[in-house]
Amino acid sequence: MIRILVVDDEELICNSLSLHLDESGFKVYKAYCYDEAIESLKENTIDIMITDLRLGSSDGIELVREALKINQNIVSIIMTGYGTFEKAFEAGKLGVFYFITKPFSMEQVDTVIKKVVNEINMKEENTELKKIINERFEFSNIIGKSAQMKKIFETIEKVCILDVTVLITGESGTGKEIVANAIHFNSKRKDFPFVKVNCSALPDALLESELFGVEKGAFTGADKSRKGRFEMAESGSILLDEIGDMELNLQAKLLRVLQNKTIEPLGSTKSININTRVIASTNQDLVEQIKQGKFREDLYFRLNVVNIKLPPLREKKEDIMLLAEHFLEKYNSEFGKSVKGFKKEVIDKFANYNWPGNVRELENVVQHAVIFAEEDKLSLKDLPDSMFSGNIAIISGTRSLEEIEKQHILNILSEYGHNISQAAKILGIDRKTLYNKMKKYGLSERQRQ
Ligand SMILES: Nc1ncnc2c1ncn2[C@@H]1O[C@H](COP(=O)(O)OP(=O)(O)OP(=O)(O)O)[C@@H](O)[C@H]1O
Ligand SMILES: [Mg+2]
């Protein structure tokens, strides 16, 4: 409730104005002089003060000045008589823009009060908005409030100022590239190039020349010298993306480059010094790759000075809706839509879904839903079919066939409300086979995902 202090040494005016405001639903305090007003201001949190310009031996302007010292958010309204323009001007300098000229009607008072109340509400909304923006849990556009992400923010903050090599690992779509961006763009190298190379996109021979450059005449067709990406990233950083896919031979060469801090372009005998910070990323399990002889252990230790391991989305559930809201805002403005939020059914689906494609998949899902949304809030029918197809386990890698089968059966069962006949039909097996499989995997008829 808005609290108003009425100050006037003319008791009749003070009382009648107070009564009117009280009847209009405000909490009203009265003061008949300067001192009483100060006392009331100190005791109560006043939102609006209406004061006469003349208060016996003191004046209203002085009171406004003191009131602001007590509470800087207070909005003052000054009641003035004729010929007090100069005083009004002085009041303006204190931020008083509301005046009521005596004699006045209660309607005039209501009009001014309405304006002031609007102003107060708007101010509150703005501070709320600012709060929301500040609490956005953002770091270089990386969003997250989960314990895992907070730790990652801390690590990024620590490593970005140092020149150490960082290895970023995590499933596809977990945000490895935006973390790499955050590291580079918060480092002292930020004004120099950030060069990215996708190590799985090029055949090995090409990747080598791409990384280290080519000397003119190095091979048939090399009619010009070409700078390598390492050289292009001079004084900046280089991201070796999908490093797990680099072939062993090239891994050995890369190791030498990292050790010596020099490169030799293909077909060249001279080496070039490089000053480039290396960030590597992969969605592969490099330790496993080492065991299988596919990745060099010595290179792994060179790269893994600091490891940032991004958790899959299903393991940081508290970030799901935060990210979803962020993407909703993004696609609302991109498509000129004004979807207000998510229905409970969608929030539940998001919480229970496996997110094999992680944050990228969440972004795609929200984008899709915003495009198809017809109501105020996103509902299940706005989500893409892929979220209901149940081929989750197949994408998420390293599981055995049996695990995939079990998960698939579970998905289908939950999708069809545990209706065995229907589920069996969809799975292309008879009911008996389905029962047997459920028994084998220890699935009860009502087991949930
Ligand atoms: N924490 C996050 N906050 C905001 N956006 C995110 C976050 N994590 C990922 N994204 C967004 O998700 C998408 C995928 O992220 P990114 O490309 O960094 O993933 P990745 O791990 O490199 O994936 P891949 O292994 O497939 O290359 C991007 O559009 C990115 O902006
Ligand atoms: Mg990537």
C-alpha cells in the first residue's frame, strides 16, 4: 500500500486532504509543522509527501531537501499559492515536478496522485527488471546457475588471464565452443585473432597444410605460399576443435609444435616462431582413446593442462528452464512473436527428457516451438516430433545394444501410457515377446522412465 504524508499548517486543509486520501485507499500520515513532518518521515517509510510551500517559519522546499536525505526514493508534491513561481523553480531543481495550486479541488489532487503513483510503479518495475538482468547468471553469454556451471565460470575466470592450454570436453552441444570463446575474449589476447580449426572436417594431409601452412612449390599445385592457421592466430588463440579425430601422425607433429613453439610450413626448411594460445576441444573420451592407441598420451598431457568438462544438460536440470527462457526471448524477438512462457506439461517434459543433443537441442526445440506456437504459452503440441520418438539412447554413444533396447522399450511404453498392446505394435513384436523383454530388463508394467 502506498504511504502518503500530508504536511500543512492549515489544519483544515491538512485534515480534509488526509481524509480524502484515506478514503481513496492510501495509508495516510499527517503533520501540522516542519518538525512533526521530519519525525514522521523518520518513523515511517513514506512513498509520497504532499507539503505546503509555506510552513510557518520554515518552508516546504527545505522539508523536501531533508526528506530526500532520509529517503531518496520519496516523491514530493508541493501545494503552492499564487506568485510563488521562483520557489517552484527551486523545487524543480530538487526533482519536484508535481504541484497543486491552491485553492484546489479533490479531483485535481486525484489527477496528480494518479500520475505520481504511475511513476512509482514504473520505477519499481524498472528496478525489478534491472534485478532480473543482473541475476541472469551470465558470463560471456554462457547461461547457467547450476553448481557445475558456477564452477565452470570460476575456472574460465581463472584460466582466461593465464596463457595455459585448455582442453574442453563434453558431449555434443554442451557449449564447448562458447566456453572457448569466453576464454579467448576475456584474455589479454582478445584484440588478436581467434582462429578455429575443425580437425574432423578435413582429410589429414589437408589439415596439416591448413594448420602449419605451405611453402610455394612444396608439391605440385602449390603455386603460392599459404599461411597456416597457427600463423594466422599470431598473438591470439587457436581452437583445435574435435581434436580427438586427429590422426596419430599429425598428433606427433602437433606435439612438436606445442613443445618447440615453432612451426614448419609444408615444403619449408625454416621454422617460424609462433605465439598462439591453444584451446582444444573434443566430445570424445580421450582417456579411452589413449587406451585404444588412437590418441597420444604425451599430447593429451600437453593439452590437458586445464580441463573444463561440460556436463550434459540432463545432469544440470536446474539450468534447463533458465536456458529455455533465454532461447524463448531470443526467438520471440527474432520472429517477432510474443510467446509468454511454457505450459506446465512442457516444463515437465523438459525435466524428464534425456536431451541427447544437449543445449543445442534445447535451443532447436524452443526455436521450433516458437515458430509453431498458436497460444500464449508453449504446449506439448508445439514441440518437435523428435522429442517423442524415443531414439534417445541410440544417439548418446557408448551404450550396449541391450541398454539401447531397454531404453527404447521404456520410451515407447511411457509414450503410449504403458499400453502393452500398443507398445508391442509400435515395436513390431508380439505382446509375449514384449513381456519377456520387460521381464529380462526388470521393467514392471508401470515403470517410468
Ligand atoms: N550455457 C549455455 N548458455 C547459452 N547458450 C548455450 C550454452 N551452452 C550451449 N549453448 C548454445 O548451444 C549451442 C551449442 O553450443 P556449442 O556449439 O558451444 O556446443 P559444442 O559443445 O561445441 O557442440 P559440438 O560438440 O556439437 O561442436 C550454441 O548455439 C550455444 O550458443
Ligand atoms: Mg563445437
